[in-house]
Amino acid sequence: MSVIHIPWSLKILYGLISDNVPLCGRRRKPYLVIMGIIQWFALLLIFACEFEEPWPVAICLMLASMSEAFTNVVSDAIMVI
């Protein structure tokens, strides 16, 4: 299993977090904003910097994948409601 696939295997954990840990008095919408910002910064970092080692790129891609998986879970939960 590669580093990129690990965040998608934790989707049940993301659902539990977004359902049970409110941010600013809300359960899901703040997570969408925060994860969108994390994904934007991770992908911007890959675009803007020249990395000599592959690990920083892998970490940025893992963060972007994690935020996309978290956003996927939260948006699915919002649509079910």
C-alpha cells in the first residue's frame, strides 16, 4: 500500500471525527473549509518549490489526499442529511 492510499483507508475515522467533534459550534462545514485550505497549500507547495528529495513531495501529496478523502466523507454526510 503506497503512502497516497493510506488516507483513503481511514475514511471511517474521518466520519467519526466530523460527526462527534464540533468546530465553532458546527459539525461538518468547518471541516470542509479547513481541509480545502490544507489541500490548496499542499498542492501550492508542490507547484512553487523545487524539492531535491522525494519525501517532501510524498508528504504534500499525502496531505492533499487526506484532505480530499476527508472532504469526500463530509460532503457525502451533508448530502445524506
